[in-house]
Amino acid sequence: MLLLDHVGAKSGKLRTSPLLYIPDGDDVVIVASKGGYPKHPAWYHNLVANPDTTMQVGSERRSVHARTATAEERERLWPEVTATYGGYADYQARSKGREIPLVILEPR
């Protein structure tokens, strides 16, 4: 698990969300699944509006830039994501056609 800081797109308030992550080289991948609901989670909208943020894994804090994975990256990463947590495949199946975004947190 990591702790993701994000600033509210509308409120401007700093929030922190605990999320499962998958390491990918120097990057970290998080999944905007919201349990398969038809809408993206609020933290995803916040990152789209304010992509420069911080995250914490254990005692290490990192400054990161968030971006949505490209189609090619998603194709490569999705099998790793579902191998890490099989529930993501179920979430995708019940998301009513919403493609669950993978978010790449790049060091900055």
C-alpha cells in the first residue's frame, strides 16, 4: 500500500488516499477502479486536475507526476495489475463499459 496525496479539483483541499500499487521500474502504477463502479474515483479526477503531488511508501516520501497510462502501456501493465490483485478483473467486468484507468506516478 501507498499513501497518495491529492488536491481536490474543486475544493482545493489536500487529501490522502491509501492505495494498492504495482512497481514498474522507477515508476509506480495505481488503479482507478472504485470497485467497478461506473464512475472514476474522486482521487483520479483530482490527479487529472493537479498531477504534481507526493506519495509515501513506508517511511519514504516521493514527489511524483501523475498521468494516465497510454493504451500501449495499459496493454502491458493490465496483466501485471490483475496478477497482483485478481479482483481488478472482476471490477473491470462490472464497470458497465468504463475502462478502468491505470495511473503512472513518475518521479519528479
